[in-house]
Amino acid sequence: MPGNLNAFQLGPGAVVSLETNQGQVLAIVADADAPTFDPAPITTPPVGTSVLPVGENSSQTIQLNANAQLILTGLIPNRASWLQFLVIQGPAGPFTLTLLQGVGSPARTPGGTGLSLSATAAAQDIVSAWWSGTTLYALVAGKDFKVSP
């Protein structure tokens, strides 16, 4: 009804889901502390496990030049947040990526099969992750993004 609008402030990491009487769902995700995007790519080392600080930067670019395990640091316990990664395959790929919420603690992925990245050199994939405050969930949100003809 006009004039009958309630306003409220969403807290950090809040998710609101609204369902219409026709079954349509609108989800609003708010992160009042949303950090800025880091345009500088993070290039993975030749071997081993690396640390990727995400506490101040929830959107990052990762250049894969080897199979990589990235321990995400700065995840705040008991505070949910979304993370977005642009993952670019290196020229000698395909390489794999494992996101870890701690040493030896990989993210949960659909079916528990890990992240299925594009195999093409220079392919650009979007990996989305949800930190529940206790558990990291990750999936490939889109593969091999290119300019439309």
C-alpha cells in the first residue's frame, strides 16, 4: 500500500529473501562493509599452498600458473560474507584451484568434487564463495567469459 513502507538497515552480510504471492523470489544481499575490488591479479606460485588475505578484499583476481591451494585468511568467525574471484588460467594450463578456510580444510563444493575450472589457456572463470561464519562453500559461477560478437 502506498505510504505503508517500512525501512530497515541491513547489517554486514545480511540476506533478505522476499517471496511474492506469485512465487517469485527476490533476494537482497547487503554487505555494509563491502571492501573494494583489488585490480592487481594475485599470481599463484609454482607449487604448494599460498595464503590469500580476503578480510579487506572480498573480490580478487587470481592468475593460475600452477595447481594452487589458497588458504583464505581474514574470514571473520560467526560473520557471513560473499567472496568473488576472477580466475584466469595460465598459458601452460589447465590448472586446478582449491580454496581452503584453513590448513587442510577445503571449501565445500557441489557434490564434493572440487572446482571445475575451464581448461583453455587464458580462460576467465568466476568463482563465488560463501563464508557462513564457520564453513566455506565455493562453486564456479560461470566459465570461460568472452566478449560477445
